[in-house]
Amino acid sequence: MKRFESIKRIIVLWLSFAGLLMQTAVYAFIWLGYYYPIVNNFTRRLKFYRNGHLLMLGIYFILLFFFTNTYGGMKIGYLKPMDVFLSQMFSLLIVNLITYFQISLMNNWLVPPECFVAATLVQLLIAALWTFFCNTVYRKVFPPRKMLLIHGERDIEDILNKFASRKDKYRIEKTMDVREGAMKLEQEIEKGYGAVVLWDISTEDRNRLLKFCYSRSIRVYTMPKIPDVLIKGSEQLQLFDTPIFLTREYALTVEQRAAKRMIDIVCALILLLIASPFMVVTALMIKCYDKGPVLYKQIRCTRDGKKFEILKFRSMRVDAEKDGVARLAAKNDSRITPIGKFIRAVRIDELPQLLNILKGDMSFIGPRPERPEIIRQYVEDMPEFVFRMKVKAGLAGYAQVYGKYNTTPYDKLKLDLSYIENYSVWLDLKLMLLTLKILIRPESTEGVDQKQVTAMKTPKEGKMGESLENEGENE
């Protein structure tokens, strides 16, 4: 089994690198055939020999590898084909833009962009075809992994639906209740499953099964609880002759807060400058549509529960909450205006929050801010919800990048705590890059349907799942 997994990983890496080499070959064609003659003609003393050209191609390859790996474009078989393609598309656009300005600097003036545009289109076509080819090969060579699901008392429909959404990669062959006993579980595990899923079982049962599977080199997927997330982000110390995990009482150090604030200010000013024309046009469209207010203001909570007024472009009718009851935006919500549908889809409605960032109420990356009344109701059934307010609220966050708009509150909390407990400046920068990718993912902006409302329960929530219908934010 271990040899099989190693071979699978090597094949995926080779397929990914082959794709990168093909993209680099397209760039080599336009560099050697078009842009180098332009640069050389402008600056006669700037002559490139073999090593010089290899350096130019090497820089391009390294940049492409970095962004493709960051966005997940090399995760063939792990991500859906469309996600892999979108990742490669963003990577190509960013790297080609950087390289275009690199060549323009060498030329001391902007070079004609036509070849870069044509090369980008060719590269996108290659990316689409190569992604389709690699996915086809992966599915034929590596069928879905057969798995055994071991669960506790909690309803398993939610986790079964999650795995069913990737039936091309995972297949739950059998489910067993942990109360069936250790002997029956262990006998079933040894029947040759590709992996075991441990879903919402006690720590004692989980630890026993985990050690049993580990001793037999069986892959295990464990759904963590909140204490697991906190421990994962702890620091390992070597004070004595045994490992010690330190979970600190504060989230970010003074140095991290200073660096984070500096990044927020610089990025907010740059984005405001770039986005100002779009913001002006959006404001005019909203005003002309129904003569109502352009901005939507609402009280939210940030670090330590501090309240502030969040700003958004209004995407719903003026009387969307005329009955005084807040509701989650549903699929095909009639309260959303035609203009609102568009600005929500492309996330333009979030741009005024750049002013909240400059003011210091929010950060670029952090848990999304919630309304005070929603927080109070969440905390009644999920006291750990306050943990996410150890840092400033953010324009985008871990839960937005790796979750969906309709991900359950408990799962979003675990994602946000993963960010807090594993914080680094690089993680912030990485999430900023990944945020660009989710702008065109439809599932990241879709509303909540009635079936999902009743399914949104945490292991401790009780009635919170049913109450969500009337607690959502009017975004």
C-alpha cells in the first residue's frame, strides 16, 4: 500500500511538472522569437548568451511553480478538474503580468503586449487540455478510495454528503457505529479498506482506533474537534525528557500585529486606488436603480467583541428587513436587486470595507465579523465561538477560502481557529492570493437553501441549526 501511494504521488508530480514545462516552452518561444530581439535592438550592450536565456526561462519556471503550487494547480486528482484549471489560470495570468513588466523594465519602456496576450491564450488552452488529460489518466489508473466510516451518535448524513460530492475520489463502502465494539471494528478494518474515517466519536475510542490503524499502516481521516485544532497550533517544547505542547494565552505577538497592520494599510491604500473607478460606477448604478442609499451599514463585532459599523454596497431592496427580522440570503432571494446579484457575484459589494480596514476596525485576513445578536445566540449553544474574536475580524479569512458561504457555523469556527492558532505573515499573504481565486467560485457566494438550514447543526448546538434561518447577515 505504501509503495502504491508513493508511485501515485510520483505520477502526479511528473504530470504537474510536464504541464509547467509546456507552459514554459510557450514563453520560451515568444521570448527568443519576439521579445529578446526587441530588447537587444533597444540596448545593444544587453546581449544574452545560452546561460542568460536559461536564467530568463528558469525565473519564469520558478515563478510559475510558486504560484501554481500556492493556488493548488498541481493537486491533480485531489481537487476537482475545474478547480485545478482555475488555479493554473490565475497562476498564468499573474506570472505573465510579472514577466511582461520584467521585460519592459529591461527595454526601459513598455513592450508590445500582443505576443503575451496570444501566448496566454495558448497557455490557457494547453492548461485546459492538459488538466482534462491528467484527470482522465488519474481516474483510470487510481479508482476511488474505498473507505470504512466509523461514527458515533451524531447523524452521519452530513459527512456522507461531503464524501459523496467527491465520489470520483472517495467511496464510503460501509458505515459502522462505534458502539458495535472494538473487536468487530478491528476485524472490519483489517478487511483491506483504502482508508478509515473516524467521525464524531469519543477521544478514548478515537485514540484506540487511531493507534490500531497506525500500527498496520492504514490511512485514517479524522474529523477534529475544537481542542484538536487548538493543540495542532501549539508550540512543542523540550523542557524535560518528554515533549510538551504549549498553547499560549494570546493569539498574535506584538511583532505579528505590527506586521499585519502595516500590510493592511499598504494593501488597502493600493486597492482603493485601483478599485476607485469601479466603486464610483457601482455607487451610481445603485443610486440610479431605486434612489435608495448606496451604502449598507450594520453593527458587527471584531477583536475582543468590540463593536463597529461595517460598510458594504447595498445589494438588497431598501425594505429587505422591514419586519425587523434578519435572515440569511437564500438561493434566488427575491430581496436581492439585479445590480445586487452582480456585485455579490463578483464581490464588489465588499469593497467599501477597505475603509474599515484603514480605520483599524478590520484586517484583510481574519474571521468574518458577525452581528452581536447572532454571536449571543451562537454562544448559547457553542461557547467556543468567542475564541474566534482573539484577532481582528477580516475582509476574507480561512473559512472563506477553504469553506463555502453555506458551511456550517461549527465547521467555520474550526477553520477560523486553524488560522488563529497557526498564524504567520506568510499565511496572510497566501490567503490574500487564494482570495482572488474564490471570487469566481459560485459556491462561495451562493445562498442557503431550506435543507441546508435544518442541517446546520454542531455536535453541541441543539436548537441552533433551526434558528439560523432568522439569524443570517443581510449581505
